[in-house]
Amino acid sequence: MPVILGIDPGSNITGFGVIDAVGNKYNYIASGCIRATKGSLGTQLREIFDGISELVKTYHPEEVAIEQVFIHANVNSALKLGQARGVAIVAVAEENIKIAEYSARQVKQAVVGYGNAEKAQVQHMVKLLLKLKDKPQADEADALAVAICHANSRRLSQSIARR
């Protein structure tokens, strides 16, 4: 089944999660965070680009899912988040991999069953769904949740197509 890379973009910390999906079961492959150094925005964006490029080369995902930008109260934060998301998308696009986008609400709904779930609830459900020993760090859990959301969406689309 397909290897899916989930990305939770951020200008300081970009979470990633890699799973494969077999029917309605998910197998954990890897997860972690790309932590950009405290430097110029250009340096941070380059580190995110390089980190995502390396993940693509290492895990060979067939599909990638990324969380959409949500509206921040702080416009500068939203712009930086959008830029981080953009370089992650370009890193994936360079390898001609299909990219799906999901809102935070869609991700939470798919994993927890409630679109306004708290981060701790997402972490708990990701741990259960992937049968992890420990609760993943928040950005890591969010990225794994994005991958799970995509696997669910993909399975539903295939089910509808077969009808």
C-alpha cells in the first residue's frame, strides 16, 4: 500500500510523519521534526526545504499530505507559516509527488472525530491508531494525523469509485 508523508508546516518547527496504509489499518514508519535554526527567514526556509527533500529521498512516499494555513491573529506569523508551507510543497513537487491539503478541522475530525479537538486529544488518538509506545511530540503527532487523514480520505475516495 502507499507510503504517505504527512507534514505539519511551521517556520521554526515542521513536523513530519510517515505511515503506510493497508485498508483501514495504519503502520507507523517514522516521524519527527525539522527544527530550523534561529537565523534569517531565508536560512530557516532553506533548512525546511532541505529537510523535506531528504525525507522524500529516504522514505519514497507515493503521496504527501500537508496541513493548510489557518488564519492567525498575527499577520506576520501567518505569512511565515505560508512561506514554510510553500517551500515544503516545492520540495515535494520537485519529485512529482501528488500533494493533498487538509484543514486543521478536517485532520482533527478524521483522527479524533471532533473538529475542535485539543492537541492532547490528537496526540492520544495518534498513539492509539498507530500503536505507539509513547505519545508523540505535538508537531510530530499533528503530521502523523495529517497522514492518517489522507489515508482515510484516500480509502473513502477509492470506495466511492468502486461503486
